[in-house]
Amino acid sequence: MGKRVAVVLAGCGVFDGSEIHEASAVLVHLSRGGATVKMFAPNVDQMHVVDHLKGDPTEEKRNVLVESARLARGDIQDLAQLKVDELDAVIFPGGFGVAKNLCDWAVKGKDCSVHNEVESALQAFHSAKKPIGLCCISPVLAAKVISGCEVTVGCDNNDDGRFPDAETAGAIEKLGCKHICKEVTEAHVDEKNKIVTTCAFMCKAPLHEIFDGVGAMVQEVLKLA
């Protein structure tokens, strides 16, 4: 029987929402794995709106749930409506929206706070011993909410130039969690906490390798479910 998986989005677009390629990869791999998907997003304003052509913030105001509905083809619910007992797992794609709208890591780093509904969802899945999948920057959510967990955001150094945000690994360690270095095509499984992570666009890699890494994460989530 197919697993029931929640996918939590953070808007639409890499610089101020969910990373579209990652979200799509998650959905494709879940479909291939026979999962039933329900999508959610918090009904809140984005931290800001970025002109993705210029890369600059604008004066616009946009809503995270409304923008996430673009990715969900309209089939999405307010995160406040998520019921853990109706689901087998949850997955968070990455994108700057995670660090801006689901928490304020983009502004405060390891001293950030996590959106109340996001924190509640993570705690509920963890307490129910149901798997949590995260990719790109979203593992920082687990690092803030689930004490002592193990995650990966790729590599903890940028010696080869592929991991420009390698300092994130150090920030995760300072939170009392363990960072595990992994290649872009790999996922790390924290068996104790049922947390599965992959670095995705935290690594400068070809798109197909990022797609494969997200696939590895999804497969492990479905196994744990």
C-alpha cells in the first residue's frame, strides 16, 4: 500500500520560496515510489519578494501559501490543517524560502527561530516516530527543533569550490547536532531520529546529480515509513 507523505513548501522560486527543481524532484520520486502526496504551506507573508531576473528584492508583498499553490497546481492546504495521524512521513524541499519563511536562518543563522507551525509539525512527526526528509538548506530546521540529530548539507569545507555554503555545517555542529559529509548523489539516514537528508543545491553540481540525490532521500524516507 502506498505511503501517505506530506510535502511542505515555502513559496515558489529559489531566492524567496521553495527551490522549484528540488520540489519537482521530490514529487517525481514520490510518484515513482507509489506514494500519495498532500502538500502544505504556512499561510503567512513571505519575508520579502525577490525579482528572480535581477536577483534584487522588490516592494511587493506575497503570501507563502498562495505562491506555493503555483508549485502544487492549486492542490495545497494551510499547514495549520496538517494532521500527523493521517500521514506516514513529511518532506521539506529546500530553497531560500525555507531560511526566510519557514524560519529566519537567512537573517539570524543558528540563532534563528522556526515558524510555530513548522516546529509543531516536525515535533509531531518526530514524536510519532515517523520519518522526516529534508534537502538543501532545510536540514537546519531539524537541527533547530530536534536536539542532537544527524543531518547533511553536503561538505563542511569548500576546498574544491563545490560547497560555497560549507559554513552551514559548522553552524549545525554548534547547535549540538552532528553534520555528516555526503556527496550530492547521496542521502544520510539518522536511524535513531528517522531523519533523512541530502544536500541538493547546497552543492554546485549538474541538475541530474541533484535529482538523483533527492531520489536517494525520498527512497530512504519511504523505506522508513
